[in-house]
Amino acid sequence: MNRLSAGSIGGGGSAASAAGQYRVCGNCRKVPRQEKRVQVSPPLTRGPSAFIPENEVMQANGLDERTNLLVEEYSTSGRLDNITQVMSIHTQYLESFLRSQFYMLRMDGPLPLPYRHYIAIMAAARHQCSYLINMHVDEFLKTGGIAEWLNGLEYIPQRLKNLNEINKLLAHRPWLITKEHIQKLVKTGENNWSLPELVHAVVLLAHYHALASFVFGSGINPERDPDTSNGVRLIAVNNFCVCDLANDNNIENASLTSSNFGIADSLSELEALMERMKRLQEDKEDEEASQEEMDTRFEKEKKESLLVISGAFDDEIVSTDVSRYVEDPGFGYKDFARRGEDHLPTFRAQDYTWENHGFSLVNRLYSDIGHLLDEKFRMVYNLTYNTMATHEDVDTTTLRRALFNYVHCMYGIRYDDYDYGEVNQLLERSLKVYIKTVTCYPERTTKRMYDSYWRQFKHSEKVHVNLLLMEARMQAELLYALRAITRHLT
Amino acid sequence: MEKMARVSTALGGNTLTGRTMFCHLDAPANAISVCRDAAQVVVAGRNIFKIYSIEEEQFVEKLNLRVGRKPSLNFSCADVVWHQMDENLLATAATNGVVVTWNLGKPSRNKQDQLFTEHKRTVNKVCFHPTEVYMLLSGSQDGYMKCFDLRKKDSVSTFSGQSESVRDVQFSIRDYFTFAATFENGNVQLWDIRRPDRYERMFTAHNGPVFCCDWHPEDRGWLATGGRDKMVKVWDMNTTRAKEIYCVQTIASVARVKWRPECKHHIATCSMMVDHNIYVWDVRRPFIPSAMFEEHKDVTTGIVWRHLHDPYFLLSGSKDSTLYQHIFKDASQPIDRANPEGLCYSLYGDLAFAAKESLISSDSNRKPYIGDRRHPIFFKRKLDPTEQFEYISSSSALSVFETDVESGSMDWFVHTAKQYALAGRPLAELCDHNAKVAKGLDRNQVAQTWTMLRIIYSSLGTMSSTNLNHSMGKGSTTLPLMNSFNLKDIPSGLGSESRLDRSKGESRTENILMDSSSTLINNEDNEETEGSDVPADYLLGDVEADEDDLYMMDHENPHAEEQEYSLPQEAFPLRHEIVDNPSALDHLQDKADSPHVSGNEAETVSLTPVESFSLISISHSLYENRLPSDFFNPIVRDTLLFYAEQGDVQTAVSVLIVLGDRIRKEIDEQTQEHWYTSYIDLLQRFQLWNISNEVIKLSTCRAINCLNQASTTLHINCSNCKRPMSNRGWICDRCRQCASMCAVCHHVVKGLFVWCQGCSHGGHLQHIMKWLETSSHCPAGCGHLCEYT
């Protein structure tokens, strides 16, 4: 059946979306019969995430430090959103995340504040992430944005509209960005962007694309505290369809913890994984891979990522309150590997690295953001508790690197010094499906996908995975965009 | 590009000759290295690995080392080095983590010699030992450095940096066992090759990755490092702690550094991003490169001096797929284009002027600027003649021109600034007050202006007839005033005003005769004379004021524009967010002073009644033949412009603030901003912080207003452990103690905290205030007589 969700309430002078209009959820339509009538609100589970039980989020190690951080965040931003709460499982990371986000949204920068939030909305809309959209619609209005813009892309100035193209490419196929795109934007004219402004916008876009991945990947619930919705709110909070979170799980399924099925099975899975990791770490050179071998491995991984996703999705019908921020909604991720006639060269990571090149450029044009991003990337790459599920004192470097590089691989970025055979050995198929979904089309993530990989692992570890995916994605987008800017400059 | 300059140098037998030349490579280069005899150069990159011989006129390709059916990642070089002892021996670092050695002596086409696949990640750097034939060192992204003996199949020893990626490794040139390694996290480590377990020394050299380092070829204690933080630093390693002795700030992250042979203080650098030029710096003169090579069109990736003992030939490879030989003679020297003069005004009108000595010595005899009352002083800085500067051969002279005490005195400015009332009272009172202040300082013209303003804008029935005379009086003073400027012997500031005083006396007597009904005509008169006033003064006005003005314009102009570009857009929302705070601050500031209303309130307080007055006065004016105050706006505007032109922005800004909306629209925003910034700058230079802050707060200019909102963070240290407190103001993360306790109630202060600067005890604002009512001693009992302002 088609679940009907309450339409947006067109307040604040925007009459575009008629109040009380009924809408059909795009995803639910695909699975009409599996779902029993589900309550729209409150969301599936209480707490910040639909995937993670509330008590998991709330209890974590280093409580002291964590509370401090949360208190501080609350006192600076006046609220504690669900993203922050879920991320706070990894306190160290959260700190650098918040710092960089605060900087790009609120501190001195080339773009005016309302622009920043609108760009965030545009970015989140590419993945139909109503959670982020709602959040920034509020912020946009609070910072003095023009309410009319919220009626859709036709109402915004041409200058912002020009950003659509790069937003679209960056979100779905960043490898297509060329210096011509940059030139078109900065070309002198009435609506041109200065380079610092453009860099700021690109950083925001990449950040919010990646954050959308995190939101869907961790099943972030819509905010439920009523006091934030006191103000003008154009979109009803609860148009967030439950099926976004759990396509085909009913409530019982959601509360079903992963521990009671296939324990033995998943235990051996874990053991095997650890075994493989150990082997990879110990004897690297026993199987001396030839050059061709390495090439084929990368290609294979790339190709395989093509097949990873199961079941074709049609073009989805996007709810109107999101679609008005989207231009060309049909444009989605197309596998890098399936490039067909136009042979795009692989992005050689060593030729344009974040540390050497990306940082310098970004920091030059938008001062200090480089340091914050650098710290964040470094933090997420090195974050480890040396644990895996129930095991302690495990060196998880290879696993983390595999995750990071696999994301880059899907975006066509290749590391010369990485053996992509490792990815195959370390990442099981269900995990690959999850990774692919979360990074490339996060809006399709389901709870089942989340549950089906690494069943022995703790939720905090899965959040860790999400953080890695998110940052890897952001870095990949930034690398492509910054490389194009560099080429434009030279 | 085809410069024909030919250089030859004798190097103990063989001579290097050549010219600036280049050749196209097939692919971008990542690194280059030269053969010991300076006759060949090897270029390595992802898709290129070739040896060129350096001929007289051109580069000639000698050998392509990239052979084999399929391109291998082992050929994809991040770095290459040519052995300085054995000219057949080369080593490359591959991006896939392999270290390869090459033997040119091999008879086969494939010169590949050995393959070391020990590193897990990209190898960033390889380095041969300067005197040992078989010793090779590598540094990799995986954080390890490995030392290879080329006679063996595996590494001899592995050094773990215990940190992130190794970016560069360099054997010390003189110290047989020592090598330096630089790291991505900003550290530099010194190792003894015999002790792989632990580094000898470590220090943090840069903020962010250290991309490169180079040992000084002569002075063995010197190590140069270059980092992503755009700095080149020279370290003296002879002392127990590495000491930074020179620091050069470049414009982009530094990719390579290479000491220039035979020149103790010269170093060549190229950058990683954005900037394509190669610079040669004299480290003692870090602000301007002594030479610059601008040939490349993309980032320069490798630089190397052609010969160990020849400072005139530099080779470079670049991402733009070219290989260049640069000749020093053809280098551009930015110093030739630099402006060697400096000029600056002091607060009191003294002028300092620095220039090349040669320029000064001829000029100083003529003394073109120097009037009778100004005394030039000369300072000369002669450089140490023993130092052999190639490009720093000039010495400069600094001259200071002093103005004499009387005319230079700025006391009136300070007094006026302190005593003026700008807001918080009705307009009439403000004007009266300010007029009194001006009069008290013998500035009658200004006093007159204030009185006039009061009449124009807030005329009550009582003052109409009598004060009109004043306004006319001002108008007619202008004629005698002009005369007064002709008397040059009178010090300008004082002279004109005393003169004014006299003339005013005269004019007043005239004016008494006039009828109040003729106001209209007189006002027109007024306008005219005012108008003519400005050019007259501009011609005759004293030099000092004009120069002052000029200076301020120059200084403030770019600043103001910049602000206009970036700030206003943000200023709006920011202001809305913290709209509560200013009033809170007001309480803090004004606790001892007279009650004070914050800007906006003051505006409304003074505005509404006055507005109604003027309405009344209009109705009166029908009856009294008076005009609406708007009529005078052009005159007032001209008055303000006149003052500003004269260099007295103080009056202009004060009037602007006091009149507020009445006059604001008459003057364009940019001019207003100009005045504000100039005045604020002056106030700050006189350290009148409170007043400058008040002006900022009262200003109606957006760009000025938000000056107060920049850098509002206050950094504090914990009172226990003296470390900076990062998170909250009241609890220290390190010592886990509440740092800011109220000395009165012994609770933690989380809001407004006030403390005595003498004994650093303090507490809740209210508590301390209450305490001080009864006692002047510190509430903490330390015996200090607390001082609060």
C-alpha cells in the first residue's frame, strides 16, 4: 500500500507547496505489500538513530570527555542534533568534525551565511536527505536568508543556480569535473564566482554530500525535540519516510538485535577475517604479484563494484519538497568502471594527493579550512581502538585502509602502493554492498543492509565504518574538484 | 627565452659552459639528478625515465631506461638519485613502494639492477651515501626508513620514525654516520646509521609536513628544511637543541630546497603548488628573493645545481614536461623592481623617511621638505663591510623630520576626544556641551560649528532670535579668516583660531545690527561663503594638516574597501545573534561611569523628542520666517567635508554621530566610512581604546559597526597550572580544577568574571561591586588594594 505522509506546511509566505498535500513515498511504492501500516511518527526507534539502539549511542567509553564535548556543543550551537549524538560515540573524531563544520558554516569565510546554508540544502537535496535539508532550512532563515528561495531553484539568484552543475557532478560522478566547469563559473561576468568563494562552496558541497552518506548510513532519525520547530519551518519534520530508514523491516525486525541469528556463522566469519588480516600483515611478499596482476586487481575491484549493487532501481519519484532543490534529478551515480566509450584515465592518487596538493590549494584560497580538514582526515584515518568486535589488541590498519581505498576505488582513484587484492580478501560482499550504497546512493540504504554485514561487530564499530566512508568520499570529491581548479590555475 | 648569455666558469681544470636552454620531455617529471661530472642529467617521473647529456647548446637524449613490454609501476618514479661516487649507479623510488637500483654499465638494454620491495607504501625519497659506494637510504610513506647495502639482497637496517610518513632523508655531508629524516607531522629526526633502535634527536620544525631538507655543503651544522607551511628554515644543529637561525617565508608550500654551491647563505627553492618559479634566497634577507627563474609553466618538481662547485648553473624539471638549464646571469632579480624607499608618519606629525644612502646624500643638502621649524635627524646603518653581500651592497639612511613642539602637540585632540559627549542626551545639550569643550580648548571655530548645529537642528523658541546671530556670525567670519592664513609666522593651529576669535568679535558687533527677519538672506550668504571657504583653505592651509590627511587616506583606503567586500554580508546575521550581548557589556563598562545608553537607544531617545521639536519649529518658522532644518543639510555637509579635508576628522565624525540620521543621508557611505576608520585609527594610536570603542558602537556605518564583532575571543590561562584553557572558561582540562572561583562567594564563575589586574583575584561582577562598596582590600584576603577602573 502507499503510505501517505503529511505534506509540508507552507508557512512563512511560501505558497509553493500546498498545505496538506498528500504525497506518495517513492521507495515504498516499490515494496507495496511487504509493509504493514506503519505509524509515520514517532519514528521506528527512539533515540538518534534508527539502526542503533538508543542505549548503544548513549553509553560509550570516555563518558567524561564526551559529556564535556556535548555540553560545549550544546552551549555553542544551542542544540544537540542526532548526528552529533551518534558521532559522539567517537569523541575524538566528533571534535574535529564539529570544529571544521563550525568553521565552514559560521566563521569568517568568503560566502555570506545564508548562502552557506542554501548550498548545504542543495547538496543534501542531491541525496534527498530531508534530515539535513530541514536542519538547514531553519538555519537559512535564522541567518537572514530570503524565504522565497526556499520555494525552489527557480527562485534563487542565477549565481547560485550556476552551482547546480558542479553540485550534480560532485555528488554523483566527480570524475567528470573538468577545468572547463571551473572556468565557466569563475569567468568574469555578472554572476561569476571568485575562486575563494568557489572553494568555499565546493568544500560545503563535498561536506554535505558526505554527511548525507553518514545520515543514511547510520539511519539518523529526524529531530524530535519540539522546541526547534517553534520557528518558521517550511517543511514538516516528519515527512521523513520510515522506508528511507528501513525499507522492508517492520518494527519487530528493527528491534530484533543481530545477535540472535547465526551466531556461530558470524563468529567464524569474524575469525576468518582476523585470520586474513593477520596473514596480510605478516607475509606480504610471499606472493609476489606481477605488475599486470596488480593492474588487473584494481580493474577487477573496480568492475566488481559495478556488480555489487543488487536489483535495479528505477528513477525514483522524489518528494516535491526535496525536488525543488534539485535540478536534473535523474542524474545519478554511474559506475566509474562502466565508462564505455569515453575512456577516463584513472586518477593516480600519488599525482594529486590531499596532503601535498589539495591542502595547499584549499588553504590558500580559503584560509585555515585546510588545517581543519587535514586534521579531520588524519583523525579518521588513524582512529582506532585496537578492537574488533570482541577481540582486543588488533591492528586494524589494513582493514581501515581497505575501506578507505575501496571508496576511492569506486571513484576511480588508484593508489600505486596498494594491492587491491586486499580489498577482496577483507571486505565481504554484504559489506561491499553496504559501502557502495552508502557512498554512491545513500538514499537507498536500508536497515537490512546495515545489519547484514559484520554481524558480530559493535554498533560503535559500524559507526566508525560510516565515518571512514564519509571522509573517504569527501576527500575523493575534494580531490577531483581541487584538481580541476588547479588545472584551471595553471 | 633564447637568451644568448654564455657563461663559463673555471672549475679546477674542466670548464662549464652553456646557456639558458630547455628541452621537451614526453611526460611530467617528478625528480631530476645530475651525474658527478655535470655532463648528464637523469629525469624521472610517472611515465618517463631518461638520461640526457647536457651539451653546449642543447640537451641530447642519451638513454631511455624505461624498457620492457609493459609499463611497470616499478618505473613510476617518485624520486631519482645519481650516485656521486660511481657514475654508473642510479637509484629510484617507485610510487608502489619499490626501491630500484640501476647499473648503466650493464651491457643489456635493461639496466635494472636490484629491486627492493620492502616498503609497504610509496617511497618518497632515496639517497646515496656521499662517500660510501654501496650504501643507499630510503624513506617511505609507511613511516620507515631503510638502509640498503647494494651488495646484499635485503635491507641492512630499518629505522622506524614512530610517526607518520617520511618525506625526505638526507645523509649528512660531513658526518659519516648521521642522516636527517623529515616527516609528515612536522618533525625532523636525526639518526645514527649504526643505531636503528632510536633516533638521536628530534625536533618539530614546521607546522604540517616537512617536504624536504638539505644539509649545508660547507657548514656541517646547518640543515635547511622546507614545509607545507610555506617556510624555509635553517637550523643550526651544533648546539644541543636545534636552533632556528634563519627563516624565509615563501608564497607557497616548499617542495625542494637546495643550497647553492660556493655561496654560504644562498638557497634555491621551488614550490609544490600554484607557484611555478624557482627562487634563490639569501637567507639573511628573507623578504625578497635574490634571484628568480620564471621559465616554467607548471609546478617545478625537481631542482639541482649542475655542479657541486659551480653556483651559476641550475637544472630543473617540471610538471609542464620540460627540462631547463638556468644560468644565473639570466635570472630576474626582483630587488631591481622593488621600491627602496619607506615613509611613515608618527602620531605627532614627525616624519620618518628611509631610502638608499646614495639618494639621500644628494638630497639632504637641499632639504626640500624642511621648513624652518623642522629639524632633520639622520640615522645611518652601515652594513658590516666584512660580510660579502652579493646583492645587499646598499646601505640605507633613515631621516626623521620632527615638527616643533607647539604645532605638533596633539593635546587638544586627546582632550576633545575624552570630553566630547556623543550620545545619551538630547541633541541640544550635546551640542552645547561639545561647544563648551571646544571653546575651552581655544578652538572657537569648532565651538561655533557646534552652536550652529544646535540652532539648526534643535531650535526652541527661546533661542531662535539670539542664536541666529551666532550662525550669521560664523558665516561672516570666513572673510577675515582667510586673511589670517596669510600670516605664516603664526603656528597654524593656534594662530588661525585666535585670529578667528578676534574676527568673531568684530563680526558679532556687526551682526547685532542686523534684523532677525533677514535670516533667509543671511543663510544664503552663509552657504556661499561656506562653499568658498573650502578651496581657500585648501590653498592656504598648513602643510601638516594636509599631509596628515593624505597619509590617512592612503592608509585607510584599501582597508575600507576590503571590508566592504567581505564583511557586510555577514555582519547582519551575526549582529542579530548577539543582540543581547552589547547591553550586558554596557553594564560592565559603565559601572563606574555616568549612566550611558547604548547606541540604538540613544538614537531613539534623542531622536523622537527632537523630531517633534522640529515640527514645532516649522510651524514657528512660518511665523518667524524660519526654515526647516533640512534646508541646512547641504551647508552642514560642506562644513563636515571642510573639516575632514583639513585633517580634523574628529569634528567631522563627532558631528556625524551626534546628528545621526539627520545628516547621514547627505554624505555617501564610503566617505563616512573613511572618516570613521581614520578617526578610530587615530584614537587607537593615542591609546584611547574606550573612546574608539564608543565611536565604533555609535557609528551607523555597517562596516564600522562590525569591527567590534571581530576577534571577540578572549584566551585565558588556568590560574592553577598556567596552561591555556581550551574548552570552557571555568574548568581546566589539565588539572581538573575550577579555575575561576569567586573570591566572595567561593563558587565557580560561569558568566561575567571580573578580576583585579594586580592580584588576579576576582569573582562575580555583582559580588565584587558589592564588596568594593564596603572595602577596598581584596576579598580573597591577599591584602592587595584592588584596583578596578
